[in-house]
Amino acid sequence: MKRLSRAALAVVATTAVSFSALAVPAFADEASNVELNILGVTDFHGHIEQKAVKDDKGVITGYSEMGASGVACYVDAESEANPNTSFITVGDNIGGSPFVSSILKDEPTLQALSAIGVDASALGNHEFDQGYSDLVNRVSLDGSGSAKFPYLGANVEGGTPAPAKSEIIEMDGVKIAYVGAVTEETATLVSPAGIEGITFTGDIDAINAEADRVIGAGEADVVIALLHAQAAPTDPFSSNVDVVFSGHTHFDYIGEGEEARGDKQPLVVIQGHEYGKVISDVEISYDREAGKITNIEAKNVSATDVVENCETPNAAVDAIVAAAVEAASVEGAKVVTTIDNGFYRGVNEDGAPGSNRGVESSLSNLIAEAGLWAVNDATSLNADIGIMNAGGVREDLEAGEVTFADAYATQNFSNTYGARDLTGAQFKKALEQQWKETGDRPRLALGLSNNVQYSYDPERAHGDRITHITINGEPMDMEATYRITGSSFLIAGGDSFTAFAEGGEIAETGMVDIDLFNRYIAAHPDVDVRANQSSVGISLSGPAVAKDGNLIPGKELTVDLSSLSYTGPEAKPSTVEVTVGSVKKTADVDNSIVDQVDLTGTASVTLTVPEGATSVEIATDNGTIFSLPVTVEGDDNGNGDDNTDDQASGSSAGSLVAVLGVLGALGGLLGFFLNSAQGAPFIAQLQATLAQFM
């Protein structure tokens, strides 16, 4: 399903909006009007603790996350002001959580949300992190387990038991149907082993079908979709859907449709960011006599506003959080090591940590390197390449003392590690799969161990961008076998890296990611940030580039470079030297951040291609070096010798004489043939051949 782009969403982003395309008549009976208040959070990810923002003097200036306490306080206050208040969540309540929750299997989060009183929640992809069995037996779908509320998944099929498609509640005589669905891409986002037999159908299609059913059956007056996926008012929702609470993409926005839909209000779509940074508040005016909604008001309330205006904290929820903090503190406070350097995730231009999963990051590379070292140190698997997915890296790692909680926060999924064999061609295919043709993110970068490096051409077509790969300084052999190691989630084909799943059988180590990581940083406290970028963008253009991709000596070549820099606070290059044979040129590097993709750190040079060149070599003043092999026309494979066997050679009188001699020997036979109908194609081919010598 096509989603609205982030740029487009920015256009509709707002703090609060009010929609009243069908105004309430002045003579309307106020007794027939019901004010419904729907509150929601999405992508909470176990962020149960409040997070304060402080100035240089340590004075609190606001709050970036309201925590479970803030959510509870807001819901309680709104419920007291309006008894017709309902609280929902839009998935990813758990999974990818901070240490305080994840070390306790997210039980504190489920307890806190249950205590607040969730009426319904959509399933998120992270609810499937520990497999469907854990979801239905421990977490529960029907409120009988740790989650004392129903999880909805209208597009989740094949599981036993299956999640409900909708949950209907009644407030002051108005029946509200919550219809839930999870992103249809969930199968690519979780470990395949945990969801065998489960399929995820079209999310909007499933919501529409259930919305139409409950309205057609008279089971509901109002339908509110809880969709754990990006959504926009322009998406093809049924007219029976009145409001969409969206999630998954961690955006903060509110949007409305352009016009009313018959006697229906314009569709309202709202997404509440992430981690309790905001709480979504939608107020719906419903006329029971007319049987329709007459007004919708929507807003996202910031954590600062929530916390600073909290008058009566929820004692029960605060006690749950306090108990979790105490239980996690003992293990979390243990110091693993003290590291010399900080390692960071990718950021977009706005600087939000981890916002750019499409760019190479120093922390993702570190985790890949750590996994390779630790697996080989602790087992006899002899892996060749370490890999890491950007979505699995959840917090930055600052220099200095690293506690267990600090380390755990970087990759808090408790995935086990495994290894499997791939051919060079399969590994290259996996690198190509970093670019996504569908989904909410155009690229998901792989972290790679320090011994692997590759170049790509961003101008080439999808699936054909990788131009050269090296391992241990040598070109990767496409037919040879290499052993990769990483989380079992990733090497099983997770995050849509299906090429990994084409390899041999997975050899499970039984070791958990955080244990391997801690083993590495404890043994390498002075580990440096990888200066030699794992990925380098190189695009060649200009008169020197022949149609077959070879280079023509004496012609001008433009070398456009990208992906020379990290986006975080790591050191950046200022210049890059480009060498082609005997010609060298230096250019300044532009470190402007490019959102969502791996293009940050750009430069361009134009030079004349010399004869005998065999590569385009780059070297930044910050440590990135790479050599892209090229073929230059005019000699035998670039060795400088005139050789008539070289099919890419330029003008040669000797070759022309040889061709003419053969033609002369054929004489009359050739003349007869050329005058025949069958000779026409040959004439065209001959003309093309002779044109090379003119």
C-alpha cells in the first residue's frame, strides 16, 4: 500500500486542528449530543520512565518523554473532566525497549498500561519479536495474560488463536468500534522462525473490510482505525472509517481529508510520534438523534505540557515504574568497561538520534565487528563477515564508563547469534537489498565488520548499484563461499534481507547479542571509530565513459563521490583526493546531511583520463580509502601495450588492413552475398565495424 512521503507529511504536520465540515445546526438538541474523548499513544517501546531536559546548569527546562506516569496522569485528568474518555495504543508497546523494561521482559510496561486502562491496542511488529507463541501465551491477545487489554490484528492470519479484528465499546449510548491492523511488512521485520504459518495481508484493506462489516451489521456508530503503519488522509480508507490513529513510522502529525465524504466528516489521521513524547487527543462530537459525527478536534500534547500540568499522579502506575527501576538497577549498574570513543547511530538533518537508518553508522559497524570477533573468539565457526541491521541499534554509546544498562540499550532485543554460509553473489544481493522499493524507509543500511568495504553507484537502477566489494583488501569472489555472522533475526532474512535466507543452514551459537557485545568492548576498550567507511558512493560520467562502461583516454571524466562521512558527531573529512592513473585531483567534501539515505559526505572532480589507468582511487583526509577497478581503452587491459587482441582498442591502421585483406580474399563470393536479401543485415553490421576505424 502506497504511503504519503515524509516530506508530504510535513505539510500536514500541526499541533492541533479542528474539523467541522458539517456544522451543528443552531437548533440542535444539546441532549442528543455526546462528546467522545479518544486518547492514544503509539510506539511506546517500554519508555516507562520520564525523561527530563536540562540546561547547562542542570535545571529542568522541559520533558522529552512523559513516561507511564505522565500518560496515566493525562488519561486520569481527561477521564475526570469527561467520563466518555477512552484510552488506546497503536502497537509497539513493547520490544526495542530501554533496559528498565526489556531486562524484565517488558512486564512493567504491560502492567503500567493495563493499570492506566487500555481499551484496545493494535498489534505492532515488535509485539512479534519473541514469536507468536510468546505473544499469545505470555503477553496475550484477549487480556488474559500480562496485557490486560485486547490486541487487535485484522490482517493477521494463520495464528492459533487468531487476534480479534475489532473491539467495540459503548460510551453514553454511542457504540465505538476500534479496528486494528499491523503493517503488512511485519513478516520482513521480525524473525521468520517466530511467525511460521502467520501471514500479514493488506493492512488498509483489512481495516476497510472490518469497518464495513461492523457498520453494515449495526454493531457500531463510530469506527476508529488503529493502524500500526504510516497513514494519510489520501490513503484509500473506507468512508465508514472516521478517524485513523497511525503508528510505526515515529512521526508527529495530524492530517485531514480535503472534503466531507457524503454526510461524513473529512477523514482525520493522527500519529503520536514515539516513546511517550506526545499523547494524541481526539475529541469527537456525535449527534445521537442524527446518527452522525458533527465535529472532530485533534491535537498532540507534548510531554512537557503533560508533566508540568499533572496535578494528581497515579499512585498505582508510579509504584509499578518505581519497582521496575529498583529491580533493573542492580544488574544495570554493573560497569562493563570504560571506552575511549563514542559511537553513534545515523541522524537526519534535524539531528534526532537514530532517525536516519539509511546511512552508515559508526555504532552499527562496531556491533558488526564485535559480533564477528566474539563469535570467532568463543566458537570454532570461523566466520568471515559480521553484519548488523540499523533497526536493531536503539541507543548511542557514549565514551567513558559503560554500564550493563548502557550497553544493553544499544541493542535491546536479546537476539541470539548464528552463522550461515553465502556465496559472494548472495552477499552482493543482500547489499543491493539495502535499498527498498516499498515501505516507509527508502534504505536500511547494514553495519559491516571492518574487513568488508564496497562501492555503489547511486545513479544506477535498483538491484544493480553495487559496483565493487572487497574483503580483507581483496576483491570478493562471487562464486566463493563466505561465512556471515549476526543476529539470527537478520541472517534468517529479517528486515527484508531475503538474500541472507538463501544461504546454507544456520549454525546457532546460543549466545545472546548483548553478551557478545560486552565481551568485545571489555577486551577492546580503546577501539577506534571505523575511519575507513564501509560504503562509498562513486558515480562516473562525462565524455570519458564509453557505452560499455570502459574509460576513454584523453577524455574528461567526472567522478561524483558520496557516503564519505558519518552523520553523527564523529570526525568528518574535509578533503578527498581522487587518483586515476597518473592524474590526481583534490576536492572539498560537503558534509551536509542527506536524510534517510547513505549519501552524506559528497565531492566531485573532473579530470582527463590518462592511458594505462587501472582504477579510480579515492582517499579522504579522514581515513577512507577505496580503489574501484576500471578498464581504459587503448591498450591490453591497461598494460600500455598495443595488442590487436584487445577488443576495446582505439584506431589501428594494422587492424584495418587486416580486415580489408580478408574482404579482398572473399572477392566475388562477398559481392554475391551483399547483393542478396540476406546480405542487408551484414552490410549494416560491417558499416558499424568500419566506423570504429574512421
